Amino acid sequence: MVSIYGFLSSLKDRFSWIKYIEGLSGKIDVFVSDVFYSIPKTIRNKSSVLNSIVTNVADRLMRNKIANVDSTRYVLIDLESLRIISPEYECWMWKYLKLKTGEVFLDIGAHVGKYSFMASKIVGRKGLVIAVEPHPLNFYCLIKGIQLNNLKNIIPLNIAAWDRNQKIKLFIGEASGRHSLIKNCNMGYIDVEGRRLDDVLKNLNINRIDWIKIDAEGVEIKVIKGLKETIRKWRPRIIVESWRENSPKFLKYMKTLGYVCKSFDENQTYYYCTEGKK
């Protein structure tokens, strides 16, 4: 009964997101896509052919649909991207991410722009957003969204934040928000440019960083190590998703940088990090 209730509750949530899709034909396509997505994995996984058909049809119907949330428009990739941009997803974020006019926000793992676009509107013309997204399709939707919203203060970067400058493998995940530099889901990979963001920001002549958000699917320590010079210089406030198995090492490393990190979810995977007392 619990699993059936959970399934029905999830189905209700997914159908409620359709209201954000622009245009009647878009809503219909997303509705049909959601019906396909609703076929339980226990059934889909019994046949690789069936699973492939369901996934391909559902994703094709979702691709390039435009959603409008709080007067901000997003170009979608899959159901995951619609879930992420919904106001219910990570609704706690703005309790901690208290941006002000004129500030500089570094968004690592920008996906299709949920936080970058909102941050762009908050910091205004005197502020700046630097949006880092390694996956080409995610990055394409990020760029299209910037154009749709006529945002002039975002610098989009199609690179992977890393602790050294090198080509690295980005493993394809089951959904657009789950591609990872370390977790292999046996769905193939693409080569991407790994860059130390210390070097990138220096080349861009960025003269301050006030906030950093990191959602890097398990490589948060690598990201921080590639940013340590920036962090030591500007002492930004940092919001990080850390995989639970990485948390002890992550917290230990942040301590060496003079930061105190407070977990704000019961699973201890999300942290708000600020400069500690000297």
C-alpha cells in the first residue's frame, strides 16, 4: 500500500507540473510524455526494447518544450528538467541564498538555469552570474533560456569544474540532472573540458565572488580544490550538495579553508558554508 500511495502521489505531483508548460500542444505533449514516464521501472526493465521505446518517446516529447515559472522561461530536456525548475524542488534554497543587487554569483552545475536566471534578475545590471554546465544538451537549453529571458548579465561556460585542467569523461546519467564525472551508469560517456575555476575566473578578470552554489554530482571536493584561491581571496558564502559518503572529507577540507559548514537537511547532504571565526 505504501508503494502504491507513493506512486500515486508522485504521479499527482508530475501532472501538476504541466501547468508551467507554454501552449496547449506543449501541455498535451508533456502529458503524453508523463504517461510514458509513469510506466513503472519494474515493468520497463523486463524488456530492454520496451524501456528504450518508453524513454526515447517520452524524452522526444519533452525536448525543447518551454516552461514558464514565476515569469521566467526555461527550455526543457526531459521530465527531470521540469521537476527541477518547479518551485517545489529545493524550495529551501532561497532561505539561504540571499542574493543582493550588485553581487556576483557562481553557479556550478547550472543545468537549464533555475538558479542562474533567478540570480540574474536579483543581482541586476551591476551584478553578474557565471553559469557552469558541462553537458552539451543542458548547456544548449541554458543558452536558449538566457536568450528567451533576455538576460544580459550571465556568463555561460560549457566546462566541467575540476581540480586541474584536462579532458575528462562525463558519464551519462539516467536523467539530465544526473550526469556525473565519477558515477558510471553504463549509459556511455562524453569527453568534456575539465577546468580549474581559479584559472577561468582569473582569465575573465572577475574581481569578486560573493556566492557559490555547487551541485556537481559527487565531485564537490574536486570543484572546491579548483577554487581554493578564489575562496581564500573573496571568502564567498557557499551552498553545496555533498554526497553523503563524501561529507566527512568535504567538511574536513572546508575547515582547512577556514569555513564552517552547517547541514540543513536530515540526510546531511546539503551544506551552507561561511567563513568561520578567526
